[in-house]
Amino acid sequence: MSPLHDERLAAWLGVALGASLGAVFLTGLVSHFMQNAPAWAAWPSRPVNLYRVTQGVHVIGGLAIIPLLLAKLWTVYPRLFRWPPFLGAGDAVERAVVGLLVPAALFQVVTGLFNIAYWYPFPFFFTVAHYWTAWILAGAVLVHALNQRRKVAHAMMTKPDDAVPRRRFLLAVGATSGVVVLTTVGETLRPLARLALLAPRLPRTGPQELPVNRSAYAAGTTALANDDGWRLRVTGRVARPLVLSRADLRALPQRTERLPIACVEGWSASATWTGVRVRDLLDLAGAAPDARVRVESLERTGVYRRSWLDAPHARDPLTLLALGVNGAPLDADHGAPLRLVAPNRPGVMQTKWVGELVVT
Ligand SMILES: Nc1nc2c(c(=O)[nH]1)N[C@H]1C(S)=C(S)[C@@H](COP(=O)(O)O)O[C@H]1N2
Ligand SMILES: [Mo]
């Protein structure tokens, strides 16, 4: 039998896995709550780059877990097929928990990978399945860790007779995770972009040096960029509904801010946006200071055709409806004639091709 099917190795890998799964679980929860904020808790709009960091940890951390997970499975797999399958009731529970944990962890890794590769071969909606499986996995990991805590402490304390093969194996696993991080983190850390061989998106590709997830062609909004009939409407619970043309928007105070697009898929890129503060428009329309705003795109279909601005984001002076980026008018693919860009916010909520703000 290989010296790698060993309790000490399983313990060390288990601790590393537990810690990294914890980090990925918490950052995943952050992303979930940013996108599905409960009525009683709006997410803050600062620090500007917070979501960029949490989602980078989530996606790149998730990728770095893969070598750990495979190594752990390799170390313990003879035990998975042990006979008899369990000894006594407590052991049966532990085996059931492991039976849940292993497929749940593999499911999270595989669906996450498919998602960042923009490949949706599964019959369910990615975010819903990934979110609920995360809770199952977190519960199973917690119970497993509690069940194993004595064994792990003992295994980590005892000195093995020959530690060399195990130490080499751990080093190789750690190095593999390190290589995964180094070859992907450039999708969000621009100085490392040249190393990002495994990253699905790079920060400087696409029109106006900014990546595109959904193009104007795919969204059916190409014609809007040159449509003189386009207007921005501000409607809902306002004292003065507004209908504004491009010229009307340009006549309002213009702001230029450097803000990132931080996609849920882990890539992010900063750009210099120019446009009108959402706050100024809300004041002009006479909206309440604590108003929530629904941002409606002119895209007809698509899951991300609308988003919500909670009060912190709606009132933040950095939250813009941008007409231009990096010194030029917006490209159709970046949401021309008008797109939302706000600090500390998932990319899916930076709505492009905006036609209406509905104040609620
Ligand atoms: N209307 C609309 N807006 C949208 C999307 C969309 O599909 N439809 N995609 C979002 C996603 S997932 C991201 S990451 C950002 C990307 O902005 P960019 O294409 O300008 O980089 O736009 C967001 N805005
Ligand atoms: Mo995105």
C-alpha cells in the first residue's frame, strides 16, 4: 500500500481543505447576499473594490482547492470502499456525512468550473444549485470536522517514522495549487495578467480595453447606440418623472470616476467612467432619500436585464449612469447609450443599455 494512504496526510489535507472551503463559502455568501439583499439589510457601497476582492478569493480560491481535493480523495479512497462499510451507529452517521460531502464538493467544483468557462450543459440554473449545495457542503464539512477532531489532533501530533514521501506529496499539492493561483489571478490583478494562462477572461481584452460578457449583438441592442429616439425615463415614486435625451444628460453635471467591473466569474477590470450621478437624477426627480431604484435595460430577454440599487448604492456619489468610458463614448458592447456603474457591486448588476430608472 502506498505510504500516502495515511492518517497524518489525510489530517493535514483535511485542515487545509476545511480552511479554504470556509473562505470560499463565506465569500460565496457575500456574493449571494449582494445579489439577493434581504429587505432589512442593504449591502454597503464601500470599500469600492471589496467585491472585487471577495469574488476573486471565491473563484480563484475555488480553483486552488481542486488539487487539495483530489489529493485528499487519493489519500483516503481505500477507506471509502472499506468493508464492512460501517461499525456501529456513530460510524454510520460519519460515513453518511462523508457520502454527502464528497459528491457535494465535487459538484461545487465542477459547476463552478463550467460557469467560469461559460458552458451550461446542466439542466438546472447554476446559481441556485451552487448556492444550496454550498449549504449542504458546509454542514457536512462541519459535522465531519467535529467527528474527526480528536483523530486529526492526534495524527498531527505524532511523529511518523518516515515523513519524507508525505512531505514531498504535500509540497507537490501545495505547489500545484500555487500554480493554479498564479495562472489565473491575473484576470483580476492586472500586473499578473501576463501569467494568466488559465484565466477565461483577461482584464484588457475587448473593446475600449475592457472585457465584455454579453455583447450588444447577443442582447439585440446594437441599434440603440445610434438611435436618436432613445430616452432615459425616471419613473415610479417621484415628484417629477423625467424623460431625458442624450443631450439633456450631457447638459447635467458630468462626473468622471475610476471604478471596476468585477464579474461574478472572478475577472475584474478598472476603467474611467464619465456620466451623470444617479443621485443627481434622483434629486432632480424628487425621489425620497431612502428610495430603492430598479434599473431597467432595453434588452428584452436575459436574466441580467435589470438590477436593483439599494439606498447606499443609489445615494453614493460614485454611482454613475455612464455615457463614456476611458475618454470615449461607450461602445455598444459596454452598454451604449447608457450603462450603470457603481462601487462595490457584482458585474451582473452593472446594467448595460439602460432605458429606465424605476423608483420604489
Ligand atoms: N443589460 C445587461 N447588462 C449587463 C449584462 C447583461 O447580460 N445584460 N451583463 C452583466 C455582466 S455579467 C457583467 S460582468 C458586466 C460586464 O460589463 P462589460 O461588458 O462592459 O465589461 O455587464 C453586466 N451588465
Ligand atoms: Mo458578469
